[in-house]
Amino acid sequence: MILVVFLYLSSFLTITFTKAFITPVLIAKYCPSSSSSHFTINSTYHSNLKLLLSYLSSNPSTIYTSNGLSQVIFRNAVAGQAPDEVYGLFLCRRDLNSTTCQDCVTYAARYVTLVCPTGKLAVTWFDECHLQYSNQSLFSVLSQNPSVGVPNTENVTEPDKFDDSVLSLMNAAASKAADSPDKFAGAKKENFRVNETLYGLVQCTQGLSSRDCFTCPSSGQC
């Protein structure tokens, strides 16, 4: 699974925090519509989900990044036993500090229970972090569904040239991310047009193989 960064403004939810807090920017969310993909309130699965989300939001994993800094980025966990086990993970943008990551994960864990109160699986994408849970394992697995695409609302001249430049840029970023211990890379193309620079970012979950990390963004499905 990969975190793709777009900007999308939302004022859907207000959550009260005890310290200065900036609401994460929502990109998209996914909640299943099929009744077979929903659980019963106060069931064993529901209890396991609450335990999982509490664990993810209160026990971030601290790792040392390639620049030598200790930083919260990623954690995965599982709660319960079959047939009611729940798998979950979060991924924060590698260029953000630990406090911003923790705030986003805490917010996402509360948000997802409001927008998808009985879903056996759900995904939330914010500009700052990504959080998901499922009744099937998510760990070290390349998943391109569900995926989300957020269109650019601004017009560009020479759209074919722009698309080719974006594809080339993102392939380069994907290659760098796949080979990075952080599974993260930014890229830019200077003078795409006169005095204009194109920027891109790719980030994969820890534990994903280099091949799968490269395949996800280069396929255009993540």
C-alpha cells in the first residue's frame, strides 16, 4: 500500500484535543457497502477493532531513518483470533515530525469509527497519514484495491507532455523509494516549463519488497 499525497480540504468532523492541534487534511476514505463486509455492534470483532485502533494510536513505532533521525512513521498490529481477528496499520509521511504523525493517527482512528462504524475493513487517506484495518492480513502484501485518484482541478497546457513528464518523474521516484530503507523518495523535474518545477513523492509501507514498492506507483493504480 502506498501513500500518495494530494490536497483536499474537509471540515466534516470536529474532534476535541487537549493540546494545540491542526486537523489533518482528508484526501479520501473507503468503507464497504456490502452487508457481508459489516460486523455487529458489540460483537467480538467490534471489541477487537477497538483494541486495535487504541493500540495503533497510542503505541507508535520509532525507527531511525536514513538521515539518522528518530522518527515515527509506521506500525502494524493484529488483535484477536480467527474468525474475529482484525489487522491494521498506519503510515505517516516520512518528511513530517513525530508529533504531526501521532496527531494524524489519533485523529484517523477516531474518524474511521464515525464514517465507517460497522465496516470489517476501512481505509482513510489524509495528507499527513494513512490508516487502514481489515479482517484479512495487510502485512507485506501489495494491495492496489481499494485505490483512490484525486484529479488536479487546474488546467495545464500541453497535457500530453505534462502526462509524460509526470509518468517519468513518478517512475524515477518509485525506483528511488524501492531502493530506500525508508521506502520513501521525493523527486522533482526543474524547468518542466519556463520557471516551473514538477514535484513528486512516493512512499510504501515498511516490509513491502522493493519489487512491490516499485510496481505499485508505476502501475498507476495506487
